[in-house]
Amino acid sequence: MAYHRILNNQELPGRIFFNGLMVGLVTVSLLGCSEKPATQAEIIRPVKSVVVGDAEIMARRRFPGRATATQEVNLSFDVSGSLVERPVNVGDEVKKGQLIAQLDQRDFRSNVKATQAALKRDHKNFKRATELVRDGNISQSDYDRLEARVDVADAELAVAQKALADSVLAAPFDGRIANLFVENFQAIRAKQEIARLLDSTHVEFTIQIPEQLISLVSYIRDIKVEFDSFPGRPVSAFIKEIGTEASTTTRTYPITLTMEQPEGFEILPGMAGIATGRPEFPESMKIAGIPVPVTAVFTDTESSGNFIWVIDEGTNTVKRRSVEVGELGDAGIPVTNGLQAGERVVTAGVSYLREDQKVKLLDSQGGDDR
């Protein structure tokens, strides 16, 4: 009994420590549960969007751009020499084939005469060799060598004649001298830039179209470009080229317009302006439904069907809506049921949204959708 009591007395301090530790843990847990969790900040997601079914959306858009020459080239000689003629000045209008500059041709002409003489000599030697080899008076190898010399002399003459022709620099097309890089009587190196020639008869104008509108470009008519330097004097333009690859930063496609020089004023390369146009959709497209960008339509793994996110512009929140769609066409996917003309739908990032989530509308490159 005494031994048992001693053991109990030895266990007592450990039990007291254990019980105190448990009480402390319970107290801390209770205090922790009494604290209120921190409020999580609401996420406002920026989204790209477009107003659908509005046939005049393109008419309300203004696309900035800058004029460039249809053709432009820096002219240079393919040979070296001394410049002896440069009859043009900056701003001069020139015609195709007109002289721009010319090198001193004396050395080139002398080289042509020398190679002509060498070719004539080699032809005579080869003619004599033809008779000699037939009679066995020269070897076949000597005959072959003389024949090869004729071919070499003929090639050297062609090179000399080309060098003579290359000593004259002529305009490859009608245009205007935009810049001159050398003075007359200057020593010129081959490939050194002599003059810059621009085609002044036509003007190109490049704009950027957002990806959600690129499918509508082929329906645009009555394109006008108004330049900042000539306000109130729009110039008619036509689509020359539609880019097939979007910019990785702006997600826009380059569209190149072309126009003739207007009467009464001249458009120069580098001038800034604004392009506008009027959409003209075919009847079949109007009947098929409201076209929306392909990226606006998505499916739900939990339920069948197609959906879009419609933006409530009063609260800037999104609502998921079930829609019926037709077959994919040039203008996008036509929505045949579930969407009204004039409503704004999300066109990118649809998989990251939730019902009633607040969003911030991003302006598209080249103007606001609104």
C-alpha cells in the first residue's frame, strides 16, 4: 500500500500539468471562434464587350490612322563611280524612266570596248582552232581551252554592259522626290542611297479593327477618310487589304485602305486622319439572327445548351442567359432566340465570370463600343 501511494504521488504533478494544458487550449479555441472572419473584397473583373444587333455600330465608330505612299523606294546605284548628273530636286514630280542621277560613264564605256575587243579576238582564235583540230594540228584540250575563253569573254562583255547601264539611275514609277541623300560630283559607293521616291498618285491609309468587328469589315460601304490637315473635306477610300493576324497586345487587325489623290489638295505620307464607314448587311444575314462573336458563346458542363453573358449597364453586372444559335458564318454565330438587338454581351473571358458579378467595361482599340 505504501508503495502504491508513493507512485500516485509521483504521477500527480504530471496530471496537473496535462489538465492545465488542455484547459488553456480549449480557452484559446473558444476565443478564436469568437472572432469575426475578415470581409473579402469584391472582385470587379474587366471584360471586353460589344453591343449586338446594332447595324449602325460601325457607322458610329471612328478609326484613326496615318497615310503612307502606295509605293516608296530608296534608289541607289549597283556600281561605284563619280556622280556627274542629278537633275532633280526634293519635291519634283517625275515620270517612270526619267533620269534621277548618272555616274561618269567614261570608265564603264572603256571597259565595254575592251571586253568587246577581247571577245572578237577569242572568236577569231577559236575559228582558226576549229580548222586546226580537224586536221590534227592542235590537241583536243587546246581546242577546248580556246572554246572556253570565248564563253568567258562573252560573260565579261555582259558584265561590262550591265555596269554601263547601271551607271544611270531612272525612276521605276511615276512619283515625287521625297529626299536626296547626295550632292552632285560626289564619289558614290555601290548601294549608297541616292534619292527617295514616293508614288504620289495614290495614298494608303492603315487602321486597326477590333477582333469582334473584323468579321463585319467586308460589309462596310461608303468609306471616307478625313485628314486632320483638311477638316471637312473627306476622301473616298476602298479596302485594299485585310490583315489575317491580330496584334498580340491590342487584339486588333490591320486594315489597309487605298484612295486616289483628291482634287484641290494633296495628301502627303504621314498625315493623320479618321476613317468611317457605313455597314450594309445582306437580307439573308438579317433574317438568320443577331450575329455575335464566336468568343461570346459558351457551354455549361452541368447543363446542356448554349449561353452568353449579358451586361446590365445600369449595375455593371453580368447575367447568364440561355440562347439558341444557328450555324457559324462570316459575321460570327447568329443568335436566333434569347437575345435582343442593342444588348451588350461579353466577348472575352466568359469562363471566368459568375452570375451577378460586377465587371468593368474595357474600351476597344480604335474607339469605344458605346
